[in-house]
Amino acid sequence: MFEIAPSILSADFTKLGEEISAIEAGGASVLHFDVMDGQFVPNITVGLPVLKSVRKATNLTIDAHLMIEEPSRYAVKFVEAGADMVSVHVEADVHLQRTLTAIREAGGKAGVAINPATPLGALEEALPYADFILLMSVNPGFGGQKFIPTSLDKLRRLRRMIDERGLSTRIEIDGGIDAGNISGIVEAGAEVIVAGSAVFGGGKPTEAVKELIDAGTVWV
Ligand code: DX5
Ligand code: ZN
């Protein structure tokens, strides 16, 4: 089983409520909320006030992806503002175990996000404290980038790493995913699939979510 997590980064912010209703109608179960600070990544997006409004507008699982420096300063605030899942980048936090534990203690699911060129070994000691890993299949910062092909092998290796340790850590993948490549990604072991431009780019988010679910459903 896999879930589709549309990224509102590619949504029309002037009608966010409608966009959210549209993805719900298509069968999305997670809302991916991209937070960028203009430091960790070269772009600035949305933060706590927008999250609070979005929380009031939906019962979907809200998944805050913090692409920010010093995420330990804000991670718990995102849980308090309504995020169910919060991920921080392994590259940005030197006290990752403490941050993950704080997210869990605040009642959130704790995630570690990892950039394409960061080796999986960087996750080793953090895995037992993480509810999920967010594997980046593009360099974070912008929607609409191309899926980096080596991410598929990295995903398989991450799947193996988690399974071999007998952990229940979930795998989420983010960047460049569309109806053309989703089935291989699901087969390789991803459970939460983020999609921004593939969902909102064509102006028909309900249909686009349905199409992704269909394309990702591998009939054995
Ligand atoms: C990239 C963000 C992604 C982005 C995905 O920095 O973390 O969540 O919105 O968008 P697409 O699916 O268009 O690559
Ligand atoms: Zn993201």
C-alpha cells in the first residue's frame, strides 16, 4: 500500500482551500507542506501561520518538510501548529536524535529528510528514532524538477537497510514523480509518494491524484 502526498508548493495559493478539497476528492491522504527558509535552500515558501490555516481547512495528515537551517528551533512549533508529520534534514541538524525525540514527545511523527548526494550511512544512528525517512529524489528548493535516476537504487538500498534491521520506519520519496515513473518507485519500496507539479500542474488535481494512484497500483 502506498499513499499520495500532494505538495501544495505547486498549488494556487489564492485558492488553497479549493485545491485541498480537490486532492481529497482524488483520494490523497497526506498533504505535503514544504517549508523553505532561503538559507538551506535557495527559495522561501510558507511557515507557521499558513500551516495553522491549512490545519483548520482539512483532516488530511499534514506532513511538514522543513528545508531550513537549524530545524531544531522550529520542529516542535510545527507540531503545535498542526503538523502530524515533521521532517528535518540530516544535513541541517547536528543534534538530530534530540530533535526527532522532541517531535515525538510533542505528538508528531518524526522524519529525517536526506538529499540526493548524502549517503544513506548518515541515517544509520538516527533510524531507530525516526518514524519515516524522506528520500529526496531532486535537490530541494523548487517544484517541477526531474527525478534523479540514481534515486531508485538508493531507495532500494534504504528499503533493505530498514527491513534488515527489522524496523517499521516508513519511506517517503519527494521530487520529480509523475504517472510515468511512480510504479517503479512503489515497487522499490516507497510508501508515501510526494507529487507537486504532477498533481497541480495540469489544473485538474482530482484527476491527477486518481491517475497517480492508478499508475502506482502494481497488479501482481
Ligand atoms: C522540492 C520539494 C518538493 C516539491 C516536489 O524542494 O521538497 O516537495 O514540491 O515537487 P515536484 O513533484 O514537482 O518535483
Ligand atoms: Zn518536499
